[in-house]
Amino acid sequence: MPKQEEDRILREWTPILLRSILIAAMITLVAGLILTYTFAPDYYVEHYRAAQHGHLIGKETLGLLFDRVRQGNPHAVLTIGLFVLTLVPLARVAFCFILFIRERDYTYVALTAYVLAGLIAGMLAGSAG
Amino acid sequence: MLEILIGLLALAVGAGFIGSLSGLGGGVFIVPALVIFAHMPMQVAVGASLISVVATSAGASVAFVRDGWTNLKVAMVLECATVTGAVIGAYLAGIVPNVVLELLFAAMMLQSAYFTVTKRGDDILTKGDPLAVRLELAGEVPDLSGNLVHYEVVKVPQGGALMVVAGLMSGLLGIGSGALKVMAMDYIMHLPLKVSSATSNFMIGVTAGAGALVFLARGDVATTIASPVAIGVTAGALAGSRLLPHLRVESLRTVFVIILVLIAAEMGWRALSGI
């Protein structure tokens, strides 16, 4: 693949990728806030006051999270929205990684692989800590 | 609930708006806003801010990438350094005492103020160093008359070293560290200023994303706070970027510097009086 073609694909598709995930995350967050306001306003206030004292709800596994979403738990919808938002950079780097593999540009395959590994290592370090 | 929600949204919209106009990003303003006005501990403010920074970076990058201002390859090379720093920083943020975080934050605000005052002009290089040439980091940027001007890049390792620090500060303090990133690219690597700003903004998503993933996976994000903050900061940044072309930002520079110095003083005072 010529360099100009690679650059064109990156400049055309990166904004589409960024915008799509951002819009999906924002819709989920707004929906989560509306659900919270409608069904669990007291929980929201309680959670806010607890956060002021540094008390957070702690870790949630993805399985538990999806179970709660299925039950219509507004807090879980908010958490999903935040997770989707953090997928923006992950998806963008993964997209570049795949493009560089297709182009056999191994220097950039290695660099984007390192960034991807760093993002995944961060997530694992957070889960373990 | 509505009162709290409106308060958080107002703080976030304001932070995103000023962050966008000053070019420093929403994180620099939302962290102190949450600490000072919403009485949140630093760690809670940092977690919420990191996520909002991912959102604003993605929103602002769309136009910069499409219009060719972002140097994607420079971003990909330097992201290796910022991600390393950000993961270490976010991990340490759960251990480092609040007082240290507040003092570091005050220092970063002063650095941002210094950067705002001393922004360098364009100094386009026509010859890059061997590593930059091998990594194909050169690019083209339109001049005032719309003609494309070729620019080269130098000192990648030195720029990368400063990027590790930028990543570390981002993970520790919940900010994009845009001022440090632009300094590395503009002062050290000699990229044109607008390319440095656009590339820094693009990279901030990955840097803050790395930190945000650590916080989220650790369960250290207050979702009820981070959600309205992310929405508000994004909306404020969007409004700021729409208004930016119609404002004389140069004349606002003094106001930004005063705000930064005042916040630095407040955060420093809070840290020292709490010891």
C-alpha cells in the first residue's frame, strides 16, 4: 500500500472511529443519568456524599456489570458509558495497529503494539491493585 | 439530586470552555473545580477528570486529524513514552498522599502559566535527524497563504523523555499535560506550533485513556460524578472551540495566566495547611 493511501485511510477513518464511539458513550451516559434521576435519585445523592469522603463503590467485574444493566440498574448504565468512553483511544490504537500490519510497516506495528500492551497492562494493573 | 447534577454540569461546562479557549484542556480546570467547589478528594477528582479528558481529546481531534494538522506518526512514536508514564502515574495515584498530589498539581499549574506566557513561534526545520528520518516523522503544514510547507523533526529521544514525565503527571493528576507535551514537540523537536498543539491534543486521549483504564479497573472512579463531568466538559469544550475563531485569544492570555496562578496558590495553600 503506498504511503499516501495509508495516510488517507488514517485521516479518513480515525475521525469516524473517534466520533462514533464518543457519541455512543455520551448517549449511554445521558441515558444513565436520566435513569438515575427517574429511579434512583437518593442513591445518587448518597453516592455523591460518600465520594466527598473518599468512599467509592469499588471494583465491578464485567459480568456483574452486564447483569446489572440487564436488571436496568442506572448506576451500571453509567459505568458502561464510562468504559465505552475509555475504549476511544484503545479502538484508535488497535485500528492503527491493524492498518500497519496490512501495510507490513513493522516499525509502527511494534510501536502501536507497545501502546496497546501499555493500555491493556494498565487495565490489568488496576484490576490487580 | 437535580441540584448536585446541575452544579457538577455547570462546573464541568465552565472548565471545558476555559480549557478549550486557553488550549490547556479541561483537566487543568476541572480537577481544582471539583476539589475547591465540590469538596472532592484529589483521587476522586483525578479519576473523573481523566475520563473527561479522553472525551474532549476525541472531540477536538476529529477536525484536526481530518484537516491534516495532526502528525499521526509523531503521535504514535511519542505515545509509547506517554503511555508508560501514565500507567505508572495512575498506579501511583492510588498510593501517593493527597498532599503530594495537591502540591504537584500546583506546580503543574505554574508550568502551564509559564508555557502560556512563553509560547514560541514557528521555527520550521528543513533537515531532520537520522532517527526522525528513519521513522518518517516529517510532515507538511499550510502557511498563511495556504501553500504547503515541508517540515522536519529532530531530537526524538529527548522529546520522548519529556513525554514520559507528561504521562506520569497525567496519570497522577488527571490532566492531559498538554502544556508539557506541546513544549516537548515545539521547543525540543521543533514541530510547528499548530502541529504540536493538534498532535498533543490527539495524544492526550491515549495518555488519559491509559490512566482512566487503571482507575476504572481499580474501581476508583465515582461514576455519579465522572458521568456529568464528562458530558459537561465535552459540551464546554465544544462551545469553546466554536467560539475560538471569533475571539482574540491573545488578549485573554493574561486572564488565563492569572487564573492558573490563583488556582496554583489555592491548591498549594490547601496542601500546606492540611499538613
